[in-house]
Amino acid sequence: MNQGWDNIEPSDPRRLSDNLMDFSSPVSPSNGPNFTAHSHIPLPPLTELTKTVQQGMAQQKQFLAARDNANSQ
């Protein structure tokens, strides 16, 4: 059964693999264009990412406050 996944349609240049390659190439050109397409690292859910970012921002605030206190003494 042919669902069209293996056909290269010249009329549709925007294919998922092209988007992945375009997305990865400016970030890490040394890894080659297929780096993102072949990485099998599962991404954490958005809530986990948000929590991690908020923790990092809180730690940064604490660090900056401690540094400012040390500099002002």
C-alpha cells in the first residue's frame, strides 16, 4: 500500500526531513545536516522544561544577589 511517504514529490519542496536539516544546520553545522534527524533523545514534556527554566532563573537571582552583597561589603 503506497501512502506517499517514500515518493519524492518535486512539487512539494517542504518535506519533514528538509525542515529538520534546515533547523539543525545553523545551530550545529559541524555535526552534518542529518544530526537532528538521527538523534533518538526523547524530549521532556513542556511542564518539565518550564520547571527547569524557572529553577535556573531562581538560582541565577540568588547568585546575583549573593554576588552583589559580597561586592557591596
